[in-house]
Amino acid sequence: MSFAVNGEEVELYISPNRTLLEVLREELELTGTKESCGEGVCGSCTVLCDGVPLRSCLTLALEMEGREITTVEGLGEQGRPDPIQQSFIDHGAVQCGFCTPGMLMSVKGLLKRNPTPNEEEIRRGISGNICRCTGYAKIVEAVTAVTTGSGRNATGS
Amino acid sequence: MEKGFSLIGKRVPRVDSLSRVTGEVQFAADLKLPRMLVGKIKRSSLAHARILHIDTSRAERLKGVKAVVTGQDTGGVKWGVFRYTQDMDFLPRDRVRYFGEEIAAVAAVDEETALEALDLIDVDLEELPAVYDPIEAMASEGPWIHEDYPNNVNVHVNIDVGDIEKGFKESSLIREDTFTAAEDDYFMGEPYAVVARFDDDGNLEIWMPNAGPHMKSKPLSNALQMPLHKVKVRKIAIGGAFGGRSEISPADYICALLSRKSGRPVKIVYTREENAVNVRMGHALITTIKTGVDREGKVLARDITCYMDGGAYSSTGPIATSVPFLCMEQAYRMENVRYNGYRIFTNKPIRGMIRMHGRSFACGIDLQLDMMGEELGIDPVTMRLRNARQAGEYTPTGSYVSSCGLTECIEKAALKSGWKEKYGNLPPWRGIGIGINSVQTGFPLGIRGGSQAIIKFNEDGGVTLISGVVDNGQGNDNMLVQVVAEELGLSMAEVMLITADTEVTPNDPGSYSMVTTFAGGNAARLAAVDARNKLFDIAAKALEANPRDLMLKDKKISVAGSPDRFIPLKKAVRMGLIQGMPVSGEGHYAPKVDHTREWVKNPKGQLSEAFSFGATIAEVEVNPETGMVKALEVTAAQDCGFALNPMLVEGQFEGSVAMGGQGGMLTEHHFWDGGRCLNPTQLEYKVPLACDMPRINNIIVESLDPAGPYGAKEAGMSIAMSAAQAYAAAISNAIGVTLTDFPMTPEKILKAIEEKNQGGR
Amino acid sequence: MIIPEFEYVAPGNLQEALDCLASHGVEAVLLAGGTDLLVRMKQRLVKPRLVVSLKNLEGLRDIKEENGEIVIGAMTPLVEVLESERVGKHLPALRQAMGKIGAPSIQHFRGTIGGNLCLNTRCLFYNQSQFWRSGRTPCHKDNGQTCYAEENSDRCRSANLSDGACALMALSCEVVLASCRGERVLLVEEFFTGKGESPFAIEPDELVLEIRVPMPGEGAGSSFQKISYRSAIDFALVSAAVSVRVMDGQFEEVRISVGGAGAAPLLLKEAAATLYGKPFNDDEAIEATSDLAKKHASAFMVENLGSCLEYRQKMIRILVRRALKEAIVVATG
């Protein structure tokens, strides 16, 4: 199969029973995307497929023929995180970090469709991503800050 | 504390967040080693059975299988947290005691082969009668789950202080209520995973999520019969612990065995179901509380009996049986109190320590105070103020409380939440409630109670801190960096960290007794101070000044008040090198606890050097048709001594409200089909989602503990308990009925409303 | 958990897909979004030899109006149904149902209306890992002979939990099946067999092509109601959908369906009939109908979802009443 991952063309010989998540993590060694439930509930495996969020644990790799996949590794550049990544850092929206890659991809997907979501829309937009550490409060703050340019940042201003 | 800190007390982003937002940081399941094999575990599909025979020959012959292990490979070693609770084989030889218990394991070249191999292992089991209910288990006539524990009573903690008969006699109001709660569970983001590798010299390297690597290395060294220096528990990013990853897990041992037998690295990754059922979960509890109060609502006597469903093995039994009570004896004055806690074996998965310690226990104490207050015409906040712990007091079991801001927490939470205006005045089906928590900052851990830190300098003035502290995601690594950077006048980016690697780092008690900042932070601070003193000795000579007049800021050692008399830090380091006296720092801290205190045999004496305290208030709305609860607003006020980083402390508050309150009191519980857990996955065990969370107000109260670093003490897990209590109280307030079975699911709430309408209850 | 091996084919168009099913239908499963199928494969509840991917069947991804019907292709993603103006205007129950499925941010792009219609029935004792189900005799749905939800039941007691199916049952639609033998049109109530073991009247060589929902005329309204523990992700404890036609202030047509009660969304004809001719604002009648709906649906229910059965039964009355009231609001403008 051939598809694009983070802007790079990839050609692989893949057995049909492999999920996109497995291929990303094992063949392509992009371990940022995580498996936390394996049943499409927790959102830790979320990637973008043609710009739209997708649960890679419930997607056969072969279904991605010809598609463009973006993983967390594809956000920002070396030394220059994507504004949403930086906002997560600045607002304390990251604790253990296990849900973070999936959360970021869902947020990217949300902001692509709706660049100025209100709090309810943000919460609904991340309702498919389970976080056990943060209670979601600072994640919502981080997203709000990036969309409105306001919101409290790390220095409290 | 206006000491002009640059970093301490400030909302600085964590130094380890970047690697998490980029996905670079590695968790155990992300590791890939050359020639690594896939490990899989075969589990018992009976809840209680005698092992007659295990035949692994067909599995061993399968192409691609490199090792198969069973109880025969273990040397009969048994594990137990305490010497007197060593009841668990990592791989059993004669009996399995719960559905899902490990029976055998394979390591193969890929997952498919490993799974096929499991199917080829023939296990002959003779089913034994199983018991699933703790009360039934106690009444059982045998065979008992463990021969050494008649009537399946695993632990009995008995605490008896004062004169409860006298107290009850003097009480104007006495109530006895029984509260029950099903199991709760961690559901941390990261499913358990282990990677193990032996080298040709027989040294073991192992990576797994843990709440204290030194707490894992010793049992492993015992079990594998290897000296400690050959067991290297490595640093790895950890996706949450919440009390559930402190003990060694059979997976750790099995993975090491497979690696040793195959001569190759092995990785075992648990499914979500295995993570829920085959590591640990919380206890189910039945708590009967009898309390007597005087006319002012002051508690005069309390008698508590608690039965805890412990599952099939002891685990941290003595601790788990004690902590729910101890948290409450810290939070509230109880001069006359008796506690009998029983942990009972059942043929169910093993229970351990969990953040929401004993929700039926804690919620029961608080709900009962509300009920008695109602009868006396005293509101819940006043009931709490009347009984709240104060600094300078002793707990019933003899711990001195050096710092306590509980009253301040209660008052501030009440003010912020609008308690006075709201209580009793809310529209129908809205309620407001309060919960109180207190948690230990460490407990007696014998020779492993202390933390040590070492600082080394590079010749350009950069610094590396070496500490045994472990970070489960709460920000412990960042805390160390913040402390050292502050004390040495550096930026956080200039402090490198080596932590949680038992080959390199000195001892540390781990994070699960909430003592990391207190012990680990203090040790790091002292190491930095030690290094700084040595630097000052060198600089003093160079500057012809008194070392006591020097200060260190922005990488310069200067004379206080004369900023142009300075030498760069880098220079002082180099001077030390050239003088043959290289600068390093050493610090250690062991909390001053009573080492003779023992959970069961001697539950008296100083339990922790400090305790945290807090009050949480929740406002909810209940739909009377459906029983569904909408949480509107939660106010959490917690005395954490001092907030080294308010942004991180708030993160703990918010996470606690989600886990303990929103999840713990509304939706989280396990239910069973005999010994099978019916909801071991994220779909059916329901942790809170972003769209359901209420607004959270955080109030940090700082009582400045005399021993904590900068006054800091426990700040991480406490609010999970008081949030559960606050939700419970708010719901009871909203519907006018106190529910005594938790969590308060819509069906229970609706039933209570209906019964009340029918004039029942 | 790795998925067991299978053969995979991705037909380039509808005819290729039908040819494939004609030859291999018995040992094949159809892959649309995969959000149900892949979970079941990981649990080894289904072990197909062949997986036929529908990803290239762009022709099945369409919402249009034709012959007085709204026709929705089976491969239309949930998000497109949700955001369709036509659906929002004429079929509010369907739009509401779409909005309640799973995780809105993620699932809606991948899940399809056809997939949701064909969501397999569920039971807490069945939808478990292979390991969980081992060590005892399999249940009816698992090709066995027993039932763990209801002791001694001689048949499967799993429940249909598809939000889309519940709404479509109330809206009354036609399900168009295609095979090499031609097209077959079934009424939605014929599409569901009511049998947990094999819930759909689909032949092995058939696939669902499209659904056709009649354009509601004047005075029409519909509503979908769902109750679940969390506001996203969760399947319904129970759900209810209603479609009504109000003319001259009276109920002329009423359809009530309940999800989560039986192996098919339950079409409660008797309960619905009690409203015919009654004024639309007859609250007592609405209450009585809701109560009767609860009574009839409850007869189908067993403790198969891990929640209090009694509670779910109680909620049927609440949801049916809410659906009726909301549908009336839509109908009477």
C-alpha cells in the first residue's frame, strides 16, 4: 500500500489484519500515537486522515491507501512547536502525557472545522478523548487561549 | 512567603511537557530493543481451582516460540508487600484463586505466534468452590482461599482510643449508619507494559510503569534471587499511577523470567482489560459508622467497622485496611474512637491502594455529620468547623499535626461557593454539599523511607541532579528541577535530571505515599544548598568576603548589597576543579516518623511528618425524572503547605475532582458476573469526559509546614476523596434523601426520590 | 490485541462488490467505517475469512431527494447526515440520532449511516474479549446454546442499540438491498428480524445500498431521545423515537420506536394507535401512551446491559413522552 504520513510518501507491504495504529507504531516507528483501550473509546490513537480525526486503532491500514495521515509527530517543526502544542505546555494541560498526542490531534481537527469554538464546543470537540489526570480544565484553557489569543498563560497574565 | 523567589511559587511550565506534546517521550510500550520478543500471558478461566497439570510441550515446539514459563520456573518464590503477607506466587504451582490469574507465559517472535502458543498450552484445572461476596467469604466453612487465613479474613486492624462507652453516654444524639461502595478502579491512561532484558553478565534491565523503582527492584532481586546491584529498574515515562503501580506485578517477574530463559529482550503489553483486572483495583467496602455528638455537633464518640473485599491476595492489605480510617482520624477530632477494619479474601481480582481511599468510609463519615447536623439544626459547614483538625493537636493514634489549614480551607471554600446564600435556598432539585479530606505525607517505610539526592557540576557551570524520585505524570521531575534551579540561581533549562533508575539513583520512597515533594524535594534542596555552601567557600576566598554574605542568582555569586563584587558560578566550579576540590552536592531527607509504628501490630505513633487538609464544596442539579446529575460547580480548597508551582497544584485539584467526584460518585464502579468483571474496559467503566465536567474553582491554602521544603507537603491526590464526599452530600441535599450506596447512579437516585414521594424511607 | 488474519479485497465499484459477495458472501463481512466490526474482530466474536471493503464505493455516499423520498446512500458518513440541511429540516429525529452517536469529534467522520443501521445487537455478556468468554459454554449469539443475560432463555436476548436504527424505525423508511440478483426493498420493520442471533434480513450476497425515507408532508414532526450515563461515547441505556402527523389539531399518524429493548428497534403500534384522533395537546393521552409504550417494551427486556433493568424500563416512559412532545412542537410549527 502507499499513503502519506506527515507529508512523506510511504510504501509498505502490509498484511490486511494490521491496523493503522500498529503500522504507525511498529513499521514506521512513530510511537507518539498510543493505544489505551483498543476499542475506539479513549481517543489516544487519534490521528488526522485528510485533515479529519480518525481512530487509528479501529482502522485497517489498507483502508488508508492514497490518504494523507498526520500524527502528532507531524505537528510543528523541530524546535518550533505548533501553537496548540505550545499552549498545552504553557497552560499546564499536560500531566502524564499519555492522552496528549490524541488530544492534540482532535483539537487540530476541531480547529480546522471551527477556528473559534466556545467552551461548550471545545468540550464537545474533545469529548472523544479521555484524560484521567487533568480533569480537562487546563486543556480547555489551552485551546481557548490559542483560539482567542486571550486566556491566562503560564505567567498568570 | 515573600522571599523573592525566581521560580519557587511561580506558575512555570513543566520542563518535561515538550517531549509529551511532540510524542517523543517513551512509555514502556514504546520501547523497541534489538531482537525483542513479544510476551503474552495465559490466564485462568476459572475463579478458584487446583492446578492438576500444565503441559507446555506443544507450545514450546511451535516455530517462533523462544521461551515458555510456568510456576515450575519460579523456584516457589512468593511475593508479599510485608513479610507476613507473602501469599502470592507470581506463577502459581498448586492453585489459582481468581478468574484471570496468571498460569503460564510465552515469549515469541510476534504477537500472532505468542497468541497461538497460549492456545497450545494445556492446563488441567480442578474447579473448587468459589466465593465472591466478602460477608459470605467470612462465613465460609472452607476450603479457604488461603489455608493460613481462616474464614478468609486477611487483615484485621484494630484501633481503640479513649473511652467510647463514656463518649456515647454523654452524647445527646447518636446515629448508626451503614454505607457501601462497589470497587473503583484506576483506569490510568497507560495500560501496563513491561520490557525486560538480561545481559550476558546476568544483569537485568527492566522498564515498567511504577510508583517507586526502588520499591520494584528489591522484590525483583528477592524473587529472581539476584543481588540488588544487578537489578536495574530503568527510568521511563509513566502514564499515571493513582496508587495502583506501587507493588511488583507478576508481569514484571514473568517478563524477566521470559527474558532470562530466551536470552532475548521481551516486551509484555497489557490490554485495557488486563490493566483493569490483572494489576490492581480499589476495594469494595461495607462501612458501619456509629457516632455520638453533643448538642453543638461536636463528636464525642465514634465506632467504625469496615469490611473490605480484598480479592484473592494480600497485596498492600494492612495499609489499605488502615488508610481510610487514618485519613478521617487526621481530618476530624475523635478523642474516643474505635475502629475495626477487616480485609477479606474473595475469588476476585486483587485490590490495592487507590486515590479515592475507601469512598464508602469517607463519604459515610461526612454524610452522617450532615444528617446529625440536620437533626440538631446545625448546617454542614458549621458541623465541619466544630470538628475540624487544628494544628498542634494529636490524632487518636498519636500523630502530631504540625501544620493544618483546614479551618481556613473550609471558610474560604464556603465563601467562594456562596454557601451561606445557597444552602437551604437553592431551587428545587439543586443541592450543595461539603466534604473534608486529609491525607498523609508519607508513612513509615522502614529503611526505604528516606530520599537522597546528589548534584554534580559540569565545568561550564551546568548541573545534573541525581535523585531516586519517580514521576507518574504529576510533575515530580519538574519539581526537582524547579527547586535546584532556584537554589543554585540557574534557569530550569540548565538543570539536567537523572531520576528513577535504580542502577544510578540513590534510594527514594516512591510516590505512592505522597511523600515525593516532602522527602525528595527536601533532599534535592539540601543537596543544592550543600553545593552552594561549597561554592560559597571557594568564592569567599576569591572575593575576600565572608561566605555568609554571599548570594547566588542568575549564575553569579555576589556579595549581598554589592552586586559588582561577584564571580560567575562557572568560575567557582572551575576553581574547585583546579584546587583539587571538585564541587558536588549531597542531600538526604527522611521524614521523622515512628519506625516502630506498624499497621496491624502497633498502629500508634507518628504516622507522617505532615498531613494535608482540605475542603471541597460541590453544587449539583438532579433531574427528578431521570435521576441524572449535572455537576454545576465545584470549589476545592486545599492546604498543601506551600504551592511550589500553583499551576501544577491546580492540575492536581482538577484531576482529583474528575476522578473522585464526577467519576467516583456518579459513574465509576465495577460490577460482576461471579468472578468475571463485567466492565473491564473504557466503554463500560465510565470515567468522566470533558463535556460532563463542571466549572472548578481552585483555592490554594498555605499553612507553611515547618518541615516541608519551602513549607510544602502533600498536594496531589487528596481532593479525590473530598470531592466524592461533596458530590454525595450535594446530591443528598438536592433530593432530600441521603443515599448510602455508592456511586450514586441515576437508578439509585431515582429510586430514592420515588420512595421518598411514596412516604417511604 | 491483534486482529486474526483474513483476506482483504477493496472492490472498485458497486458491481465488483456485488460480484464478490455473490461468490464469497457466506464467509465474508462488509467493512464500512469499521468502528463496530473491528472491535468485534479483536474480541474474536466474528472471524471472517474475507473482509470486503466498501471504501471505494463513492456512489453510495450521497443524500438526495427523489420521488418524494430522501435517499441516503449507505456509505454516507454520519457527519454528512448530521449536517445535511435536508435532513435537519425534514427528519429532525434522524439528525438528533446522528448527533448522539459515539464521539462526535472522531466517530462521525468514519462511521456511516449504513454501518449504524447494521450495528450488531449487544449484550454485556457477549461483547467481551475472547478470554472473558472462555471457560464456559458459549451463548446463543456466540454460536452456543445458553444465555447469560436471562437464565434458561432458549434464544438470544441481546438488544439493538443503534441510535440511527431507532430513529429510522419511527420515521418509517425503506432499506434497499442490492445483490447480483437485483434490488430488494424492505420496509425498515422487515429489515430487522428481531432475532439476536441474526438481527438483519440480509442475504449473504447482499449489501445495503441506500435508505429511502418518505418526505414527511405537512403537519409532520419527529424527535429522537436517548439516555446514557455520559454525554458522549456511550451507547443508550434506552432510546426512543417518535414521528407524528398532526392535522386539524389531531394526531393523524403516530409511530413510536424504542431502542435498547429488543433485538430490533421496537415499533410500538398498539401504543401509538391510542393517540389517533386525539388532540395533540392532550397531555393525559400522551402520558397514557407513554406508559403503555413502557409496558409493552418492558416485556422484551432482560438485564443484558449491566444497568438496572427497572431503571431502563422506567426511562422508556420518560423518553417516549419527551419524544412525543418534541415531535408535536416540530409538527405544529
